[in-house]
Amino acid sequence: MAITGDSLSQFHVLAVDDSLIDRKLIERLLKTSSYQVTTVDSGSKALKFLGLQEDEQSNPDTPFVSPNNHQEVEVNLIITDYCMPGMTGYDLLKKVKESSSLRNIPVVIMSSENVPSRITRCLEEGAEEFFLKPVRLSDLNRLKPHMMKTKIKNQKQEEQEELEMPTIQSEEQKQPVQQPSSQPQPESQPQPSALLLQPNNNKRKAMEEGLSPDRTRPRYNGIPTMV
């Protein structure tokens, strides 16, 4: 299915920043670009919105999926600040990429500090872009290709799954269902006696006729004559 201009305006971006000013700025820029926007002020709230929560009773670095809190609105991209109290943008990036259900969502990191090692670490972890603050409208124009790529990939995956379903069902239908037989099937037993015994009977009859005294001694008027 082709992506039209109308569907592009339905892209949903989750913006994460602990600064109210920066959060309002990125929200305004995203709405100017015709994106739907949801803003949260921490990485933990972002995880809750995405349907991921930290398991407080186990390893805090291992998120688990909470089906009751899974977001009803599809998120097409996450843009998050790097420096945030509690959970950093890098930590949020790692948790998203570790999730089997969310790893395909593009993640973009923002930071007011130009630290090359930080930028490299985020990109190696799976971030699509690293923007320096203040974010400009020209920066957000680079988001659309990432969202289109992911959307097309997801659509192809869904179409492939739909094509594979009838194949799996047809293969299951072809498999014969073997049920145990409660009674013996006499007709399945070969009965060669009717064919094999008839020649034997004929042969035996011929032998008996050949050895009969009536054959060896011809009769004349009821009196046997020696040959």
C-alpha cells in the first residue's frame, strides 16, 4: 500500500524532555511539520506510554511489557533529550532497542552539548540522528525518511504474515489424521489361496487320473485284459 501525503500527516512523534521550554519548542516545531505529538518530561513516563515498565523486583535494566498500559496510539518516532535526571536519553534508547516489540521505532537524541564520544555511543546503540539544541525546523525535515522507511517495513512485514497464514493453514489441512482402528479389517488381508490352490487341485486331479487302474488296463466287455 502506497503512503500518501495525507497518511504522512498522521505520523505520531513521542517527544521526551525534562525542560518545559525545550519541550514546548520541540512540540511547536513538530506540529508545524504536521506531526501528531505527545510530550512527556521523563524517560520513565515515556516507557509507561510505550507500554514498557521497569520491573522493580528484578533487574532494573530489564523492562517488561505491561499489556494493560500499552499505548493505544501508534508511535512512529521517539525524540528525546540526552541529559535528564533519573533515566537519560541514552538509557531510554537502550530499553527501546532491547524490546522486541519496539525496537523498530526510530529514536533521535537531542543534546545541548557537542560531545563526540556521546554522539558516537548513541549512534552505535541504534539512534537514527543526533541533534544539537536548539533544534531547528530544518533538523526535523530529516525525520520523515526514517518514519517512512519504518512504516513501509512494517507494512511489508504485515503483508508477508498475511500471505503466510493461508499456506500454514493449507499445510495443516493436508496432513492426514490417523485414528486407531478398533476392529481388524479382514479385507486388507491378502487371500492367495483361491488362485494358488486351483492349479494345485488341477495338478492333483491329473496325477490321480494318470495313476488310475482304469487308465492302465483297458476293458473289453467288462473283462480286464493284460497289456
